[in-house]
Amino acid sequence: MTSRTTDARHAGPCPGQGRGLTQAEAERRLVRYGHNEVAPPRPTALHRRVLAQLRDPLIMVLLGAVLLTVAIGDHPDAVVIGVVVVFNTAVGVTQEVRADRAIAALSALTAPHARVLRDGAPREVPAALVVPGDTLLLGEGDIVAADAALTDASALLLDESMLTGESEPVDRTVGDTVSAGTVVVRGRGAADATATGPTSALGRIAALLGTDREPTPLQSRLTSLGRTLAVVTIVLCVLFFALGLIRGLAMGTMAVAAISLAVAAVPESLPAVVTLALALGARRMAARNALVRRLPAVETLGSVSVLAMDKTGTLTEGRMVVERVWTPSGAADVIGHGYEPTGRLTCGEDPLTPERLRPFRELLTTTALCNDASLRPPSSGSDVWSAVGDPMEAALLAAAARAGCPDQATLHRDRPRIAEAPFDSLRRRMTTLHRLSDGSVLVCLKGAPETVLTTAVLAEPPELLDRARDEAARLAARGYRVLAVADGTGRDTEAREAEHGLALRGLVAINDPPKAAAAPTLAACRAAGITPVLITGDHPSTARAVAVRTGVIDDDPAGVVLTGAELAAAPGRDPTAVRVFARTDPQQKLDIIRAWRARGAVTAMTGDGVNDGPALRQADIGVAMGARGTEVARQAADLVLTDDELSTVVTAVEEGRRVYDNIRRFLVYAMAGGAAEILVMLSGPLLGLSLPLRAGQILWINLFTHGLTGVAMGTEPVNPQAMRRPPRPPGQHILAGGVWQRLLVLAAAVTAPSLAAGAVARAEDLPWQSVLFLTLLAAQLGVALGLRSRLCTMRNLFLPASVAASALLAVAALYVPALRSLLETEPVGRTGAALAGTGALVAFAAARLLRGAFRGRA
């Protein structure tokens, strides 16, 4: 697969490849084997999306409330509740459709092509049309379109990280197999396709994604709450109806009041609050480079207790960088970013003088000559330099530039290459010969220390070779890929014959460095009570080094790094006791996530490769890298990071906690108000208030407390303590953690002044029912303001504005003739207004006192 234009490397078929398939045969095989693609998920029909939203238990309760209000002839309130249902459904469906379209756009941008041999000539075709038996032509930058067997290879180096998770490219020779989805970083070759589509390595891994998604923690909690509210509502309505009949009230009157009480008991705007909070959270996250595919994923991130990460491209930059160089005369650190050819060499705090810099320049000049890569300047709209060819060799070029060595063009002009012996897996070194201006030949060699630091290659004393070997071992133990570099003079002959009698220039330590934000990000996760876990296909020493540098584990020699082979050899071992896993395969990643979930953890998994897909789907939240990620990873994920930055996950976690806090704050407020209304209706008759409130009055109160003001509570800013507390226990009920206590206290704080105001108004011969109505509404608005995390914040001015609007509409219900007739209210005068104001202050004070008692919570 490739998106490149045809170049000289593909000007004709590779030697010995014949004519490939004919176009007619390829078409026959396409019919037989099908398209070379992983079957995309079937699009969800619009009506199924709508039905999924309507199956929410609270929505079903609201639909029941609509039927009841229609049954009692209260059509305006039926319309209001119906609008809430429509709003919730529309927002949820819109967000899902929008996210799916964004993912489809990402997929279209990465639609791959492949170079194949058809009818004896190279041809570029969509990768989906590659069939078994096709001859694939491979060159630098190509993505292998199918599983295939190599029939020709010249210095072929492949990046298999998308399948294996291992960051270092591997060389492949004739007879080896290559897998779909891997990338050619150097050399060229040809291969016969053996498996395509679902039967390829990519397809087999994608098949592991077939598990259905489980409900998110928020969905589970709200489902439980909906069932509880439904039962409680029915019981209370029956009780209230029976008590009214016992007191001798008319059956019709009590039926209407009981239905009104049912509406009061249900926080009908909860679905709207939840949906709006999630949608606003998704929009805020999209503005910060995180695309939410499913709205509940926003809140689930706030519940995460374990963050499982891959290494390459997530914790690390995904590019090779020379970080340290060693010569027999000393060592230096290389400072610079990515492949950008700017930076410097340092040795502690002391600047390097030209004399001290000379051996490092000689070392890096040799690596720049013995090199087939090049550096590509930033393209328009970008400031990032990129590698052309082997990323390791590109890193050597960048380091040479940072040391002040001549540029690549100058080196090639002054010392043209006349012969070479490319790197291969047996020799594990590369040698090039260069003609110097005086006619002599310069031999440049680089390779693995064990193949270079020998007397067969170097003419150096044993003491120096021992020093170099010890230094190479120390660097390797720190997770570096180490190259030994040598040069010398030779004859104009075969490059391999010149690999002896050379002088050691030194060692180069190369690494895929951690991102600058990785360590602070993981520190923020730990402060929030989230356990980081590293799962990679890379070498154990590399995995350990990255884990130590980013803070996944401490720099303790006894720290455990478990390999996939060790995990397979000990099936009874508990994976949740380990924080770093290396050399893992896709199934083991899946098993690790399942083990954490079985322990009760809420897991988030980040990844970008095909090998990450199953684990992304299995985790409670799958987080895919959008820029460098594969299509399999993006389709498996709930959240796609368009900037590939792990720090965006922390932002998402904070947003999730903000959303959940606001939902719980609304529940405290709405259910306390509903409980107060129920208590007023049940207790009023004991104080001589025969029917405390009429049905329309209850619904009017709920319209502006649970509705307008309640929705505004869903947009409150994040609690300053949100990321300094541990995640919620996965099995915790949504009303646990102090919510029940606050709910009951606030219900009492609203009920007591409301009943007191009604009793005083009755004693003073005032329109007591209207006074009770106004006080009950004002007290709930006082609670809404009192529950704010930051009382005088200028963020979310929607809440104080909605409180003011609700208060005005409450007054309008007493003085506007049409509303007075509809709600059966009367003006209350100054005394009645003073009683209502006192009730609001009492409820506000109670809410503020509770904020102090439960500081740091919603």
C-alpha cells in the first residue's frame, strides 16, 4: 500500500519476477477470495440509534409521564416533557453520527494503494484489489498490502510496529514472510501475496474485535437509578392516593394529585442534563484534539482507574534520536528534537571547545557517510522534519548536523561512495568505501557492538576494546540501541574485504525518546489515583528504560518487567501485579485488560497499531492515535486523539470527572427538590394544609427547577479538587459517597421553611397555597446556587441567569392573569414574598454548609 507517485524504484519488474498475474486472472481471484480489506463495521441505521436512546430507563419513565399527563388532560406539560425526550434523543444521535463521519474522513485520507505486477508491467491499484498470487513490488515508504513471501530483497528493512509493537525495524531476506500493514523503511523487494483480507495477519487481529460493547459505568448507574425511581414512584403514588381516599378526598382529585406527585418524584430533566453535559464535554474535548465517538465515553474517562498504554508513539515520540555519543577520549550528550538538524553537543555544564568536539565530529562524520537515509525538510503547514529511509540512519544524520559536521551533499561530493556492503541480519554491520581527494580510499563501518568490537575488525589494544564493550553494555542496559563505529584506509576493492585493521571512532546510543509531556502526564494520572501500565511488543530493556524515564515504575533494579513468553509460561500468574509488559502479542494485551476488569478496575487503553485493536475494544475506554494510528485502531476506539498526545487523555479524564460531578450535583438538587415536594404533599395535611399543591403548580415548579435551572447546572466548571482525588469505585451507586445524606438534608432544608411559610400564611389569612408554592420554588433555587463549587465564578453565567429567570417566571405565575387562571394562584403580598425569600436563604445556607462538609466532592 502506498500513496506515493511512481518513481525510479518501480520503473519495471524486479529481476526474476516474470509477468505476474494477468488482469483477467486477478479479476477471477477477486471474485473467489473477495476484496483485500477488513470488513468495515455495518453502519447503524438511524432508527436503531433512536431506539437505543429511547431504551434508557429514565427516558422510559418520562414517556410514561407523558402518557399520564395526557390522560389527565394536561397537554402543555405533556409537551414539555416530550420536548425533553426529543432533545435528549436528538443530541445523542447527532453526536454519534458526527463522530462516525469524522472517523470515515480519517479513513478516506489514508486509503491505501499498492504496486503490483500485472501482465508483466508494474501497475498501481487500490490495495483492496490485491489478490492471492499477485506479485507485490516494494520500495521505501510502501505499506505491504497483503501477507506475502519475499522472492526478491535488497537491503530490505521493515517497520512492523503496527503489528508487533516493537519500535526497531527488522531486516527481511528472500524466503521470509512479510505481513499486511508493515512499512518498508529501506531497500526494495518483491513478494508473492499469500493471504488477503480477513485471512491476513491484519484481518485475523481485526477478527478479535467482534465482541459487543458493554454498558459504560454511567449507563449502568443511571439504569439502576431509573429502576429504583420507577419502583419508588409507584409506591409513593399508591400511598398518597390511598391516604387521600382515607381522608375522604374525591377520587378524581387524588388521581390527578398522585400523577402530579409521580412527575415530581422523577427528575425529568436528568436525561437532558446528562446528554447536554456529555455533548458539551465532547465539544470541549474536540476543541482540544480529542474526538469522542460515543457520548458516554466522556464520563467513563472520569471513572478510569487504570491507564494501559503502548510505548511507540504514545509514551515516546515514535522517531529515533541519538542521545549520547562515546569516544575513547570521553562522552557527550546530543541535544535536539526529532530529525531536525539543529541542536548541540554538551558534556555536563561545560561547553565543548573545538578541540574536545573534534573526536565527536569524526565519529558522526563516519556515521553520516556510512548512511543511506536522508532528512526531509518540513512540508507546507508543518514544522516537523521527517526521515526518508531507515529512521536510525536519519537520526545519525541529525546528530552529525548538531555536532557541526558538513552536510550530506558536501560529504558525498568530497568523499563519493565507490562501494558498499549493506547491513544484513547475519553480519549485523554496514560498510561503505569512499574515494578521497588524494586518491586513497576511506572505509566507514557501523554495526552492532558484538560484531564490530573484535580484533578481526579493529586494530586496537585489548584494553580499549574492553572499555568499549563495558560502555556498550551500560548503554544497552539503559534501553539504548547501540552502534559501534570505525573507519580507516583501505584499497579500492570489495567492501567486505576492507572490514579489518580499522580504528575505533566510538559508540552511538540511539533511542526513541519519551515525549516531553509523558512524565508530567503520568504524574498527573497518579495524583488522580490512576495506575499507569505499559504494554509493548518491544524489548524488555527498552520497555523498562522508558517506564523508568516516564515514571511508570521506579528506578529499582528489582522492578519487574514481564515478557509475553513469561506470561504464557505461567498462566496462573496475576497480571495486575505487574506494571510493565514487553514482547506481548495482541491476545496477551487482551488478557491483561480482561484481568484488570475482572478485578473491578475501569480501564483505558491507548494504542495506534493493528495489534492494539482487540485491547482497545475490550477496555472500558479505547483511546486511539488519530494521526499515526491504523484504521483498525480508530474503529475499535471510543476516543480518537487527533494530536496523538497522551496529555489529551488527562484532559479527557478531567472532563469526565467534571461531567460526572455535574450530574451528581444535579441529582442532589433535583431529587432533594422532588423529595421536598413529596414531603410537603404527605405532611401538609397534618398541619391543616389539606391539599398543599395542585397538579399544575407542581409541574410549574419542576419546569423551572428541574428544567431550566437543572440544565444550567450541567454546564458548571470543573471542581478544583477533581484531579486530586481517586477515581470512584466501579461498583459505587450514583447516589453513594455522601449523596444520599446531602439529598435528605437538603430535602429537609427545603421542606421545613416551605411548610412553615404555608402554615404562617394560613394563620395570617394569606393565600397560603400560593405562598407555599412560591416558597417551595424559591427554596429550590436557593439550593441550586448554594451547591456551586465556586460561588462567585464568572464561568457558566447561564446558571445565575437561569435562576433569575425562573424566579421571575415564578412571580409571573402569581400576577399574570392567564397564568393565575391556569395554575389557580393568587398574589401573595409583601409578607408572602418575605416568607419565600426567607425559605430561599435557609436552603441556600444549608447547601453552602454541606459544600464545606463534603469539600472536594460534587
